Amino acid sequence: MIFDKKLIPKNVQEYNELYNYSITKPESFWSEVAESFIWKKKWSKVLKYDFNKPKFEWFCNGKLNITENCLDRHVKNNPEKTAIIFEPNKPDDQTVHISYKELHAKVCSFANVLKNNNVKKGDRVCIYLPMVPELAVAVLACARIGAVHSVVFAGFSSTALAARINDASCKMVLTSDGSFRGNKTIDLKSIVDEALNDCDCVDSVIVLNIINSGITLKNNEKWWHEELNNVNDDCRAEIMDSEDPLFILYTSGSTGKPKGMVHSCGGYMVYSSYTFKNVFDYEDDDIYWCTADIGWITGHSYIVYGPLLNGATTLMFEGVPSYPDFGRFWQICEKHKVNQFYTAPTAIRALAKHPVQLVNKYDLSSLKVLGTVGEPINEEAWDWYNENVGKAKCPIVDTWWQTETGGIMITSLANVTDGKPTFATKPMMGIQPVLFDENAKELDDNNKNGILGIKYPWPSIARTIYGDHKRYKNVYFSAYPGYYFPGDGAFRDDEGNYRITGRVDDVVIVSGHNLGTAPIEDAINMHDNVVESALVGFPHDVKGNALYAFVILKDDNTSNDIVKEINDLIAKTIGPIAKPDKIQVVSGLPKTRSGKIMRRILRKIASGEKEKFGDISTLLNPEVVKSILDGKI
Ligand code: PRX
């Protein structure tokens, strides 16, 4: 274990004591945690911050390289230990075990490939790859040489990819000829080709051969395996300042432009690893599996960095939960004797729709801890997970956090603090959540709903939005000056447990994916026949939320295929995950007198409400509500 025993609480009382210490003496506390790592030079001050600017600096003037902490130190102590288990898409294909020594060699070799291709410290590299070990290698190779990785989920469309490449002026793109997903093969390279038609900043592309598509590469493109022939596996780790950027990761916001959240080296290292150890109660020989994609923050923090920093064995799965059947997750748990299993409520709800025999036929006795992330988990899904997967003996950690927070913020700690169905429960050490009432006053009482805020900085708070610090300030620090505003509502019970009640802005969480309504509306509005549109979320029994689009057309007789055309546009502009479940053509949208769309009313209509809309007399056009209800699909 990399942490001193006194930093790892073993029971509720120890948690309470450590938590109190962490919030009364945060600098001493985080300094002790940070001592657990290899620094090339120790920090001179633990924290400097200013909520007004806003600016946060952790472990100031400390020097490090995160990959030395992920790899070199474990190669020294335990070189043959498995770092990554790769489980391929098809169950019959070969599983791969990569030891710390092998991973170190792969990362150093690929870091040399990056250098050979003129990538330098501070350059941005876009990584658009499926869930294969080379994705983790690419991430770490960037970190090794101080290049800033920007991983884009390989389900995003060419337009979304191009927007992200351009926003960060990426110099290089790492991708593959294609990917395997269930019984499909996806042509990733064509998506990249299309995106690159709109990106002048990219000098070179390195292509991993996964599907043997036999494509021919262009002049500035090279095959991954051929590049590896030109390098050795010796690569010095670049010395990074604690505050140097480690990566950019995009998340949706309330306007059309995605937000490139920037995470820094030192604080992110300390927080992602410390939370991993505590939340999942990871012990040295455990096999840990998080089913997320490395294209999301969950994959960054809890497939790659958190586990590797702890010297853990982390499983990477290339495929999908439904292939070859809906028992695939459980078959993998049995095959690799998985101890900690971390997934999304959407996956649980989807799997719970299938016969429980698909779970019961596998031996899940290795499981010790279960986790969920990304959206609220409803009681039914929690019960199903607990009874059928955990056999009522595994603690379930419901972990609340965000791309912006870098690591888990509110959760129970497995085998230490109690879980409570549908509650994320208690704050992580060092985290000070508060609830605000409607007058932006901190709520002292329990048993209340409010808006969630965070009172004090923590090491992995995103430092800025790439290229737009003003937006960073506006979105996260303006609503409640002196606090971080995550955009979620919450309820606090008598024992101080938090239940996250959902977004309070125009972001909808669909199947655990954070989707801003604005960019999807922008995509819909690109259709020649669309005058205006409004998109809202409504409850869905598997996805948590689904999208409902209300669309005003110029001419409702011109096209019979408007629904398909709009869906195609959304898939092309953002990706298939953003397609609405329902698209209703309407004659008008309910608006305030100042012209603002009353989404509250549309949300109610979308979720099946027929009568209770409150006072709609203040609307500019109250009659439109009835007409929308009459045409509801
Ligand atoms: O609304 C919250 C929801 O997901 C949002 C963050 O999304 P993203 O940045 O994509 O990161 C997802 C993975 C960390 C939050 O603002 N959310 C996340 N976890 C939970 C949750 N809602 C309820 N319960 C959770 N455990």
C-alpha cells in the first residue's frame, strides 16, 4: 500500500476523526497524503487559492512525473505484478495480462514514438481510440513526456471530434483503423478522416491496426506498429510542475461549445489515487474492474490513474454488456475473479431487464465491493444489484462526482462507512459540501432539499476551461461566490447523508452521459425546415433520463421524414448517444414575456403531466400548452 495506515480509516469512528482533521487542518492533511508519492522536488506550499479569480494551486512548486508514480515505483517493488488485464470484445479471443514491467516498457517506447514525431512538453495530443490497452499506453506516454492528452470518446461523431481537436489545437491524433463492438465493426478511421478535413492544427496521425482493414495511409499518417520499430523502451520522465496541465477532458455545458476541463499533475495524482484506495477498499492482490470507457473521466481516474498509482490490477474490457449475451459482465467477473466492480446505474437497469439466470449461472463469490457512478441510482436497481450481484454481502458505494472534480467527492467508503440506497451518503475526506436554499443562503438544517455547493478547494478541482477562463468563472463560481457550484441539487437527511436529486441546469444525464441540451438544439436547428426547437429530459426506466425534442417547422407538410432527418443530423453532429427518444412537431413553444422558453413546462409535458403546470397566465402564449398536450406522442 502506498499510503500510511493512519490515512486510511478502518471504521466509522476513524472516518469521523480523519474527516474532521481533513477539514479543520486541510493543508496538514493533504500534505500527509501527498507524502505518499515520489516527488522530484517537494512543494513549498500546500495550497494557494482565490475563489474570486478563480485560481487554485496545490503542492506549489512541487516537481513530479505522474508516470513514475504509476509505473517506475511499482516496477522497482513488484515488476511482475499484473497492471492491466485486457478482456477482448469476443469471449473466445485471447485475454492479455500486462505486467507493470511490460506496461512501463510499452509506455516508454510509445513516448519515444511521440517524441520522434515532434511532440513536446505542453503540446496537445488527441486520443480517439477504442478500449484497447494501447489507449492506456497512449495516455501514459503523453504524461511521460509532458504532452497534454485530450481523450475523445470513440463514440463521438466527426463533427464533435473536430470541434474538440480544434478547441485544444491538437498537434497529433492517435487513432485506429477501426474497432470491435459486440457483433459490429466500427470504421473509426473514416470518422477521423472526415474530422481532419476541418482541422488545420494537426500535423500527424498515428494509426493502430486493430481490425486489419487494409486501408492505405496518407502522407502525414503512420502505422503505430511501424513507428515502434524505430524506438527503444528507454524514456526519461519529463519533470513537471505540480500545476502543469496533465490532461484536457471535454464535458457538456449549457451552451453549444463543449468545455475542455483542464486537470493538473500534482493535485490530480494525489486525489485520484487517495479516493481509489479509500472508496473501493482495494487490497494488494485484488482484481478491480471499472466498466466505463477511458473516454470519460471515470475511465481516466478509476481505470488508469487511480488504480495504477496504487499498484493495482485494473481490468479493461473492449466489448459491451450485451454481447454475446446479457451475462457477459458476470462471465468476466467469474473468469478473472473480480473483487471490485464499478459500473453505471443505466447498465444495471438494462441488465436487470433480463432473466436473473444470466447472473446466477456464474460464480460471483470473488466480488467484495460494488460501485455505481454517473447518475442517481433508483431503489429498484440498487436492490437488484445488491441481491443478485452482491448476494447481499457486498457494500455498494454510490459515488457522486464530475469531470470537473477529477475524483469521487461524496460516497460511502467500502467496509468503513454505511451505504444507504439512493444516497451517495457522506463527503470524502477534505470535501465540504453545503446546501443552499432559494435565497443562496447555506442551509444548516437537515432533511432539506437544496442546491449543492462545495466550500473549500480539493486537490483535483479542474483548474480552468481550456482557452476560456471567463466561462470557468461564470459557470462554476458566480452563482455562489466563494463556493464551487457543481450544478446539481441534493437532499440531506438527518444523519448528514446526501442524496443527489439531479441537475439544476440545462444538462441532462442520459444513460450516465452528460448531455447539454443546447448543442443538441443547435444540431436540430441546422435542419433547413426547423424554425426553433427545445429539448428536455424526461424519466426513463433504463436510461434514467431520455430526451424529448419539441420542434417548430417552417412547413410541416414538406417532409415526412423529419424525425429521421433530425436524428441523422444529431448523430452526425454529436453522436448517436444524443438522439432523442421522442421528437414532436409543435406550432409554438411556451415562452415568458421576455422570450425565454419555459423548459419547466416542457419537462412536465414530456414526463406525462397533463394538468399541473402552475400559473401559466404569465406566459406570452399560454394557449400553446394545450396544443402541445393535444399533439403529445
Ligand atoms: O449530475 C451528476 C451526475 O453526473 C454529473 C457529472 O457528469 P460527468 O461529468 O459526465 O461525470 C460522470 C462521472 C463522474 C453530476 O453533476 N452524477 C454523477 N455521479 C452521480 C450523479 N448523480 C447522482 N448520483 C451519482 N452517484
